[in-house]
Amino acid sequence: MTVIGWIEIVVVLALVIICALPLGNFMAAVFEGRRTVLSPVVGPLERGFYRLSGVDPDAEQDWLQYTLSLLVFVAGCFFVLYVILRLQDILPFTAKP
């Protein structure tokens, strides 16, 4: 391995180590429901999405609701992927042979 390769590995590891503590603290605050730096921006968007979808953020799902939610989400992702693949030739940034 070349010196450039080793430097790249060291830089990536250093960046991961530097970002681990602040990102971990931020994630812990989000999961605990504490206010974060992004709360004033993301909070209203999140409440709007909850209101549009009719979801109570404080209610828990049983196994059947969770399963149905997961299946609907997977079906939606499958549909979006299908549309992207079907329209691939007319979408922008597509390489033409």
C-alpha cells in the first residue's frame, strides 16, 4: 500500500473519531426527546407531517399496526423505484450510449 493510501485511512479514521462524540450526543438528545439545535427548524416540519398523515406521535403501535406500516412503506418504496427505472431514459443526468 502506498503512503497516500495510509494517509487516507488515517484521515478517515480521525474524522470518524472526531465526529463520534458530538454525533452520539446529538442522537441521544433526539432519542430522549430533548431540545436540540435543529429543533426550531425540524420540529414544525415534523409536526406538519404528523398532522398530514394523521399520526399521534405519543401513541405506540402494536405488532399488527407496525407490520402494516412496514408493508405500506415497502410497497411505496418499491413503486417509487419501479417508476424511476421505467422513466430512466427520460430522467435528467442519464448517460446515453
